[in-house]
Amino acid sequence: MEGKIAPSLMCVDLLNVERDIKLLEEAKVDYLHIDVMDNHFVPNVTLSFDFIKSIKKVTDIPVDIHLMIDNPEESFHYLEDLTAEDFVCIHYESTTHTHRALGMIKNMGVKVGLALNPGTPIGVIEDLLPDLDMVLVMTVNPGFAGQKLIPSMLDKIGRLRVLLDEKGYDHISIEVDGNVSFEHAKLMHEKGADIFVGGSSSVFSKEASVVENCKKFRKIIS
Ligand code: DX5
Ligand code: ZN
């Protein structure tokens, strides 16, 4: 499957966000991955709902909102500007009523994602398959950029792809997030991932420009 690039805006220069968005437009990336944290579900705080509103005003690139917050359904009203091409993704453990929360996302008219922490088994998605457009496999523990890949997550991606395909859900995307370096992206693509969150180890690697990095990334996941 043709892979899609979703640069993580947590890694842009926050004093030059609009400049960096223009570079990502030039690089023709597919999504803008935006991490929202609450210092509770994960021990960190990054980008905010106001930031998302500002981003929507300056670009047409679809956004991929990754909510690392407890009880996310209490915050969905902040996302009313989103449209059909955008993703909203919640974590399996972040609410008692996962099914209801996913239904609420669908009713917002956006694409629906469910994120699995490294320790969360893939089987939890089985009864939620009709409600999903994407499963996000965290390949590091969520919360921080610059961590090392948990190697067993490669096998998890492969097992998830098999599960989705066998159950007749081959249209559900697998997104990977965490140390998706060029080298790891190739392996993840082979295992069946198709949306790649690019952070400090790829799109924003200091070894080349953002545009060059995206070109290199595109070749690897095509
Ligand atoms: C958290 C973030 C990070 C990060 C990925 O959900 O999305 O995982 O920016 O970039 P790396 O791991 O390459 O720094
Ligand atoms: Zn993320």
C-alpha cells in the first residue's frame, strides 16, 4: 500500500510554525499530526486545541489529531472546525466507553482512529472494527519525541495487519508513531503500516532540510 506521511507538529520550531507549515506544503505531506496531551494520561503537555484552530486557518493539509488525554469525549467540542478528511484518534485506555466515544467522533463527520499503547493487545479492537478508519500503533510509549523504538512493535504491526485483513477490514489504515526513522519506516511498511508519523528521527532530522527529508521518506514508503 502507498504510504502516507504525517509530520508531527510537536517537532516544528514553535517560533516559526507558519514557515514550517509552508515547507510541509511544498513537500506535499499527506497529514499534519498534532499531539494533544493533558499531563495526566501522559506525563507531558504539548500542543493545544487553540493551536489546531490556528493551523486550520493557514493550511488545507488535513490534520491527524492524536488525543493523549483522559476522557477525550469532554473535549470533542473544541474540534468542531474539522472536516471529513481529518482524523481524530483517541487511546483505548483513555475512556471507559470507547465504543461511545468512537461513535461521537464519527458523528462529528471526521475519520475515526483508535490508538494502542505498546502494552495494549491488538485484540481489544475486535468489537470496534466497524467503527474505525485507522488504528494507531504506538511504537514508543506516548508522550515524548526522541525515544527509541520498542522492537517488538514491528511484529505487532504485522499481526494487526493480518487481523484486519482476515476479518474483512483491509480498508482500515495502520498508523505508526514513535521513532519512525527512515530505517524503521521501511520495516514498518513491509509489516503493513500505511500512515507514518514523522518526527525528530525523519522529517525533522537535522541532517537535511524538511523538504529533502520528505522526499527521502516518500521513496521508502512507496
Ligand atoms: C507522540 C509524538 C512523537 C514524536 C515522534 O505521539 O507524535 O512520537 O513526535 O517523533 P520521534 O519519535 O521521531 O521523535
Ligand atoms: Zn502522536
